[in-house]
Amino acid sequence: MGECINCQQSLSGGDLTVPWEDGDNKYAYIICPHCRCKNTLYGFGEDD
């Protein structure tokens, strides 16, 4: 899953929001379960 851009801890267990789920997010993101920083996931869910 990767590491948080803010605290460098694992993003495992974080809250995932897929593209357009909240109405205006072009890219998916995960909210870090440790520091609550939003980590953008470019290319997540796109067709290859």
C-alpha cells in the first residue's frame, strides 16, 4: 500500500476514497491512519 508522504508510516488500514467518490476528487486518495494526511494515488483505478 505504501508509506505516508507526511509521517512515512504504512498506509495500510487507511481510509481509501476512489476517484470522484466525494464529488470533486479526480484522483483516488488514502487518509493516513496515523497522522490523517491525505495521500494522493495517481493512476489508481485507471485502465491500462
